Amino acid sequence: MAFDAGYQPVLLTEQMLPAADVKVLILPVTVAISDKGAESINRFTAAGGLLVADIIPGIMSEHGRLLKQGRLD
């Protein structure tokens, strides 16, 4: 769908996100997010970036442990 609309997806790491020139961040099936990854995503959205996720993102640690509260809640 994104390809049909003329968008070119880019794979980003949590270290790359702060310097990336993107307006929309899509998190497909991203249940596990590190603390640093969540901080980067929160800064991205606070700066006006749009976050799109298909399920509840960040409900597990980067090690796959279920968290009491999601990192992006």
C-alpha cells in the first residue's frame, strides 16, 4: 500500500531515528521495545512525528518479558 502511494520505506534502528528525516514511523508487530527505543519513539512523536502500529507496541522488553505497563503507553 505504501509503495502504491509512492512512499519508500526505510529500516531504522533506535540509534538512527533521531537523525532520520521521516514524518511517519510504522511499527508492524512490534511488541518488544527497549527503554532507549521507547525514548526515541516518544521524542519522535513529541516533535510532531506520526506513529502507526498494528498491535499494542512495547508491551514486552527487548528480551521478550511481558511488562506491567507498555513502554509507549
